Amino acid sequence: MNIQKIIKIVALVIGLIAVYFLVRIMMIGDEAIEADVANQGVLTGFTNLAYVILAIATISTLVFSLVNLVSHPDKLKKALISLGVFALVLAIAWFASSGEERLLDDGKILSAGESQMVEAGIKAFYILIMLAAGLMLFFGIKKMLSK
């Protein structure tokens, strides 16, 4: 039995379990679930199944990505360079931001460190937008001039 047949069977079993939980939820009804706490337990199985599927998808994505990177050194080099550029953008945004303690609308206080993190995230977003726009513009002009 090859891996694709096994994956299809596992996906079919997961789909049937999901349909079972969905039918149970639909049979009970929205109003009954909202009104009675005892009926809310039917949602637990559905959410647990969603967590299991999310974990399987996340783990398989990470494993296959890492295997692909390790088996192709040129792709690993490009990935590490990209990661380094991203870390450089984050460092520039962090050092360019100032952390000031602020009073929020709900009366809570945002600490200086938290304020600096928020500002650094916004500045990193702006830097990445400018880099993307600049690269698109550069390669667009380069492509027009090469024709």
C-alpha cells in the first residue's frame, strides 16, 4: 500500500468523524446548545478534532519543509539568507522605535517595552512594504527596458 492510499484513507476517516460531529451539532440545534450548558459538550469533540487536524497539518508542513531544505543545500542557503534579511529588518525596526509608556482607552497602562514592540512591528511592516514595492518597481522597469 503506497502512501497516497494511506493518506486518502486517513482523510476519509477524519472527514467521516467531522461529519458525525456536525450532524450531532445540527440535530441538537443552535438554541439548545446556547441555552443548556450540558449540550455545549457536543462542541468539544468537534473542536478537539480541529486541534488534531491543525497539529497534523503544522507538523507535516514543518517536517517536509525541513527535509526539503536539508536535502537541497542551495535552497537552505537561500532560506537562511532570507531569514537573515528578515531578522535585519526586525532589528532595524526595533532600534528605530522608541518605547514610551502610554495610557490606553480602557484605563490600562501599556509599558514602554510593549509600546516599543508594537511600534517596531508597525515599522517592520512599513519597511517590508517599501522593500516589496521597490523590488516590484525595479524588476518591472528592468523587464520593460530589456525588451
